[in-house]
Amino acid sequence: MNSYCARYSKRGQLKIQEMAFVLVAIMVFFGIVILVFFSAYLSGMKNDVNTLAEDEARQIVRKIASSPELTWADKATCGSGACIDVDKALIMKERKSYADFWNLDYLRIDRIYPTTGTGECTLGGYPNCRTIILVNKTDSFGATSSAYVSLCRWETANGGYVKCEIGRIYASGNGIK
Amino acid sequence: MRKRIRNKKGQEEMVGFVLIVVVVAIIMVVFLGIFIRSSKSQDYKLQSVDVHQFLTSLMEYTTDCSLTYEGDYADMSELIAECYANPGKKCLSGVTDCQALNSTLKGILDASWIVGENSAYTGYVFNSTYQENLTSFIVKKQAISVLKGNCTGKSFRGDEVFFSNPPGKIVSSFRVCF
């Protein structure tokens, strides 16, 4: 009776051990799967954080266009509020006292469409030009953030009308961090 | 007799352990399933501030098409609405509203979004659709569509803007693929 009991218990113990090993292996497997999944998920979150930071910078850059010193005041032609009055921008470019106004190292406005014209814009040269550099304090201004804006002006041809074009504003410096 | 009781106890503990592992595994699978499903349905991730800003500036662009008198040039949103409502109507310059819309839109898209092998973008799709909510269904009619490059992949960013066009509205969407 005693020897029978001993044999039975050894078998049972072996089976229990086997089962325990299998269960531990299952748990380790699940642990690894979860680790891989979360590492992939966290890397995705890092990308999201970068995208959000970029988006925030774009919004700040676009806000520059809606400051009273640059904005196109007529809301009937500019519903978005992100329209730059090109004449204001060209006058600001000439006034060096505005260089520290936005606390930026670099501020440039590009005319994207129409694609006619090249080079930097002057008061008399618009619209046959491409860029208006408002602030350029240093050569090493780093990476710029940019946003699409409308570039509006009063066109005197055909009795006079408001002409809005597609532009992009680029900025870099402490003011957009 | 004592050994038997001990064995029984060990087996009971084992059954408990197995139950815990099975329950934990099921919870993990359910949790992962819910998590993957919810992350798939998060469309907001596809929205792009850059595209939204582009679309709002695009709608304000003053075209060269004057439909009433010289100097009253339509902006892009007006031209899209006009091309949808009166496709053959001529601008004062002689071209039809839809031709003017097509050429201007393609020019702006080409200048704003560089697509191709040397670019990060593989293609783009622009769509403007007239939408009207009726009591039982929504009427959708396409006003204009512009497609360039390859935009069939899953990696894209986009957004849409809309403006009123009674009795409905015109929804313009833009998607850039990479």
C-alpha cells in the first residue's frame, strides 16, 4: 500500500512540474509579446509627440500672420484670419527697429503661387519676386517652422480689387518655442 | 493517507494556478483586442495642421476668373461652387469656370506639394463634394477631383474644410500620401 502511494505521488509530482514549466513558459511568452507590443506603441507615441510639437509650432508661426502689424484687416476677404498684408510686410522689412519685435532670429515670407518672379521683394518690386525676409539676425538660426498663409494686397488694375495669393511663412527663434 | 491528502492539496493548488493563468491570459487577449481596435479607429491622427492651413489659404486664393464684371474676381471657394452649380458658365476672359478652376487648382497644388521620387510625398488627392442632408439620406455629388502620383498606401495626412452652399455645403478635402 505504501509503495503504491509513493509511485503515484512521483508521477503526480512530475506532471505537476511539467504543467508548471508549461505555464511559466506561457507567462514568459505573453510577457515578451506585451513588451514588444508596448515598445512599438511607445515609439508610435514618440512620433505623435513630435507631430504635435510640429503642429503647435505651425500654429504659433501662423499667429504671427494675424498680428496687427502684419495682418490683412478686411475679414470679408480673409475668413481664416491668417492673411498677410503684403504692403505692411514690405514696409516692416524696411524698418530695422522692428527686428526685435517678435523675439525671433529669422522670419521669412515666401510667395508660393503664382510662381512668377524670383529673388527678394522690395517696395517697388512686388509681385515680381519670391521672398520677403523680415528678420535675419544670425546665419545659424537653426531649423525653421513654417505655415501656409494668404498674401493679400490691393491690386490697382481693372478698377481695383483685393488679390490674395498663396504664401508660406517661416520662423525660427525663442519666440516660437 | 497523509500523502494522499498532500497530493490532493497539491492538485487543488495546481488547478487554482491554472485557473489564474487562464484568466490572466484571457484578460490580456481582451485588453489587447480592445486596444488595437480603438487605435485603428483614431482618425484624428490622420489630421494634419499643415494641410488644414493649406486648405484655408487655398479657399481664399483670388482666381483670374471674373464672372460678373471686370475686377470682381472669384476666390477659390466661389469658383468651386460656381463650377458645381453652372459647369459651362464662362468667365469674362472666355474660359469656362470649370476650366479656370482646374488650371488654377492644379497650378497651386503643383507649386505647394512637390510629388515624386525626390520628394517625401508620393502623391496627393484633392476632392470637392457637394453635400446635402436630406431627412433619410445624404446627397453627395462631386464638384472637382484632382489626383497626382500614387496615393493608394496607408500612410497619409489630410484634412477637410467646408463652406455653405445653400441648401447644402461644399466639402473640400485634401490628402497627401508618403
